[in-house]
Amino acid sequence: MTIQPAAMTAAPTDQSRYDRATILLHWLTAGLVVTLFLLAEGWGFVSRDIRKAGQSLHISLGILLTVVLIARLLWRGTQGRRLPPATTGLQHLAAKAAHHALYLLLAAQVVLGFLFRWAQGEPFRFFGLFDVPAAFAPDHDLADTIGNLHNTVAWTIIVLAGLHAAAALIHHYALRDGVLRRMLLGRG
């Protein structure tokens, strides 16, 4: 019979979890990133009409990701609940580096997405509600370069986010230390 420390078996208190807004913004970011990635990777396999619709949705969701990322950074910097580090030593440093890298990559990806669309000189609409005005004249050579960077950063984000998710699952199922519960809504 194994005995687990009380901290590992007790349901987290309200103060042992991130606040609701932080949690919602985290999962909204994750969902948008995965959806944007799948849309971009999938439109090479569909007809031109479906691809155009997918690209339009990708652009709108990319603009939404921009808003969510800004809201997330503002919330984190002002109102979001601060929790003590869940790990120590190298684990703590690796987790902190991964989080900072994800934020930087997401910010870079958003900027690259805007630059890419402007360089393409194609319509830049948010769910058909409004257009995002061009910041500069189209430049197709620049669009190719930015498009390649946008793709590379996307894959880097997906790999790093996958490692982040794997680490959370290891903490939850192997280490059973409650780290994942900090970012889940509800009880247990």
C-alpha cells in the first residue's frame, strides 16, 4: 500500500489554481493555435473553393488569436493570479523557458501573419465584418520569405506546445503532483 502526501490527493483549493480568465485564455489560445495549424496544413488537400474558405477562416482566426494573445498578456501582467512555481531546479527553468518561448513565438507568428498577408496584397478580412487596411504595398518576393518564416514558426510552436502538453500529462499521470489541475476549470 502506498501512501500519498495530502497535497497530492486533496482537491486543489481555489488559490491553488489559476483564475478562470487565465484558464480560459490559455485553452482558447491552445484551441486557436491547433485549429490555425490544421487549417494551414490541410488546405493543400482540398479543392480551390474549400481552400479559399479555409484561408479566409485562417485569417479571421489569426486576427482573433492576436486579440486573445494581447488580452492574455495584459491579464497576466495585471489581474491574473500568480501561483508559486510548481517545480524547482532544472524542471522549473525548463518550464519557464518553454513558457517564455511560446509567448515569444506566438507574438512573432502574429506579426508574421499580418506581414505575410500585407505582402501578398490580398484581402485581409475579419469574418467578413471589416477589412484590415494594408500597411505597405504588396511585395511577392517578401511574401515568399515571410510565408516560409510563418510556416517554420508554426511548426516550432506546434512542437514546443506538444512538448508542453506531454510534460503536463507526465505531471498528471506519472508524477501525480497536481500541476495540470492548476490549469483546469472545475473540481478535482
